[in-house]
Amino acid sequence: MRYHDTLKHFMAAGAAALALGAASAGADEFTRADLEKWRKEFMAVVQEGERLFHSGKLGGNTVSCDMCHPNASNTHPETYPKFQKQLGEVATLRQMINWCIENPLEGKPLPLDDPRMVALEAYITYERRGVKLDPGKH
Amino acid sequence: MSVEKITRRSFLKRAGAVAAAAAAPVSLVEIAWGRSDARNFTFAYISDSHLTQIKGTKFVSNFDRGLKRAIAEVNFMSPKPDFVVFGGDLAQLGKRAEIDHGLELMSALRAPVKWVVGEHDFYLDMGEYWAEKVAPLHYSFDHKGVHFVVLNSILTYEDWIRKWSTPEERMLAMARLDNPQGSPFMVGDAQIRWLRKDLAGVSSDTPVVVLSHSPLYKVFKPWNFWTDDAEKVQAELKRFRKVTVIHGHVHQVLYNQIGNISFYAMMSTAWPWPYPVSYVQVPNAVPKLTVFMNRADPHSERDGTGWGWLDLDSGRAAMHYELWENRPRTVRFDPKTGRPVDTVYQDPDKRIPPQMHY
């Protein structure tokens, strides 16, 4: 969902809550069923990311991400943002994903908020779960 | 001996290969290299080119460039290597077009080639085209007092082979390194019986070199850095005093010593693979002995790739890694400690920051 859609949705929900007064418990309480649902939503996106990561169709030359990064290893999502000397600036993981799509995969970069980009990031980060954040590390 | 060669290589790198071929002090190199002992010889090693057909005559140019560069550099070796080993995975998806393309590029080599089959060459037609056009899937030969055995180490279980609806589906499943539906490599009992018979006439003091695609030991099962029946193969090699296994598949500097056997891995000409230590969800058995190659810089197409050459000095190997974007490395068998050591970086105090993988 794009940012402005989210915002619209949020405002509508807020208006509805105001109209109902204090009847609903609201945003700070959630149930085990909610947790399960959100987990499922997340894992579906991870799974889509895994599919894209192993797909020869993400780029333009049949090469796929996993050919260099089995299980998304050596992507180091925990180190971003970090300085990339070849870009000459501090870059995010999504910028590096696009760099890989454009270069070894000879494809077109994705918009940074493209659902495919979110899915790729979800998969890469999930495979690195448990590793502590270390932004800037080389 | 290696110092002269490295100097020559560095010279080539600086001067540009073509210019250097005309200008290099080749005769000096030959004098420095030459030894009267016929048992000392050199062979080159190129591996894992993964030539990938996009469509028709269009192939992934990055991977073509890697193999072409290795071939050009091997052709500039002086004196010439006695032969060149190709360590497997010439193709990416086992297609005839890919194998043909590889044979065409490799035909530029000015030395005979000893071929090892890899899983990417094999699982489309179970090695049929390879055996017909390239080489037998396993064989042995003798060279200057050393017995060489080429094994097909990428076989797997029959049930897995039969479970796919098409050959293409099977090939794609095996080509995916991190496939949870994958299947472990093995040499298989029939080939081990052949090996036993082949070695029966070889005396225990004859140096033996085994060439395989997968490591003949167990590093990391999820990526098939692994041979399921490795121990059985090792047992057949146990009675020999000097045994060296050289393998491809892992696309990285990797070496180990298990009992009497020294293991050395080859680089890929196409792309590097991470060490399994960088996948934190599953434990690994990466040999502690290995000083890692530098972490590859993704912005440099040829970084983390290369080729190699070996000299066999009295039946023990010295592996020279020609790393295109990094300083070359030499890992040689050290008779004092009885295992391979890196001639520069083995001491932890001598290591450099890019060798740290996490």
C-alpha cells in the first residue's frame, strides 16, 4: 500500500473511531489471533520475496539473486545504511538491491516502494534474523 | 619457485596480457622454473564457468568474459602447463547449446584438457551429452609418476532423480544451490568399486591426485558443499602416503586436511560464493584451516573469481590462486605440519580485514 493510501485509510478509521466514541478498545490492544494473522501476512510476503529472489525473470538475462547469494547470505541487511565507496554515498539495502538488478541481472530498477522490493527486503532480512543491527559496518 | 611465477603474473597484470606476451622475459622465467626432476610439473585449473544461454546465440556476457580471460591467461603461461583441468559446471542448465558454447571457447586453449563433470552439466540428460561430446564421466590417467583419478561426485539418489516431471524441472531443482528440495551429492557404490579396482595396481608410495566437482568431505549440506559417501571414498585412499583432492563447486578459496588427504578448492570464473558461515540459520563445518578469500566487492565484475595452477613437487601440491581483483595466493602442503598452509596469510596476525566474513 502506498503512503498516501495508508494515510487516507488511517484518517477514515480515525473518523469512524471518533464517531463510535470510546466503545472500541482501539489500537493498543491486540489478540493472539491478530498476532497469528500478522505473522501469516508477513510470511506470505517473505515467501513472495523468496520466489522473486530465485526467479530468472526479475532481471533481464535469466540470472537470479540466489546465484551469488544462496539463502540471501552475504547481503548483510543488518549493516545498512552504510557507505558504499563505489556509489560515493551512504546507501540503503533497497538501493543495493536495485544495483544488483541493474548490473549482474541487467534489468530495470524497481520503484523503492514497489511491493516486489518490499518482498525482496522481507526475504533478505528474514534469512538474517537474529543478527544484531550494525549500521555502517563493512 | 613460486616467487618467480608470481612476479611474472604481476608483470602480466600491469603490462596488459597482449603486450606482455611479446615483452615478458620468458627465458628467465623458464630458467627459474626449470628443475631436472621429471616428477615436478605444473598444470592449470579452470572451473565453474556456468555459461548461461539467454536465447539463441545470446549468452550472459559476464560469465563468458570470465572463462575467456582464464583461457587467455593460461595460454600465456610459460612454460606451458602439462595440461588443464576443467573442474565442472561448464554450463548453467546443462543445455547442449551451453556445452557447445563452452567447448568452442575452451578450444582456444593451447594445452590438453582433463574434464570433470559438474551437476550443472549433468542433470538435464543425466550426463548423456557430456559423455558423448566432452569426456567420460569418470576415468584415470598417469602423468610423470602421479596417478590421477577423475570422479563423478555429483550423482544422487535414484528416488530424487525420478521424482521430477521433466528433465528441465530436475535440472532447475539441482541448479538452485539453496534448494530445500535438493538432494546430496554422492559418488555411489558402483563407482567406488571401480575406484578400488583402479587403485589396486597402484603402489602406496605413488602420489595420488583425485579430481572431483564437489568436495570429497562434508562442509555444508544445505548448499551441497558435501558428498554424502565421502568417508567411503576417503577409506579407499587411506593406504596412500600422498593424496590430494582438488575440487570445484564451492567458488571460493577452501582447503583442508583430513587424515592423509589434502583438499584444495578452485575458484569459479563466473561468480564467488559466500562461505557458509555467513548463513547464520544453520550450523556449518567450514574447515578452520582455511584463510578465507577476500569478501567480494559486488561493484567489480571479476572480483572473487579467478583460476589457478598447481605444481606437484614430489607428489605434493602447491595451489596458486590467480585472483583477478586481489593479490594472488599460494597454499602449499607443509611437510612440517602435514597440512596445506597459505604462504602469506596463515598466521592470524598476517590477515587483512577483507578476509573477515560475517
